[in-house]
Amino acid sequence: MRYLHTMVRVRDLDASLRFYCDLLGLEEVSRSESPQGRFTLVFLCAPGDRDLAR
């Protein structure tokens, strides 16, 4: 599947990941925390698209 990326700001990362991963079936590809602890970047992809996400 080909798609563009998007960014979503959330307050509750755990609840958001439950929705995107458990309900929609996306997979977490990587995660990085900001040095100041102000935000976390989580990259998700559709099943089978892991190689395309990098």
C-alpha cells in the first residue's frame, strides 16, 4: 500500500497506541524520545509495509 505520512498529536500515548495498533492493526516501527522529554515520536505502519517504512 502506498500512502503519505501524517502526524497526530495526542495527550495519552498508550490509549492512542491501543487504538491504532490493537483496533486498526498498525504496527510500531520505531520510537524516539526528545532529549528534553517534551514529546515522543512513534512511527507506525500497516502490516506488511515495515520494509517500506524505513
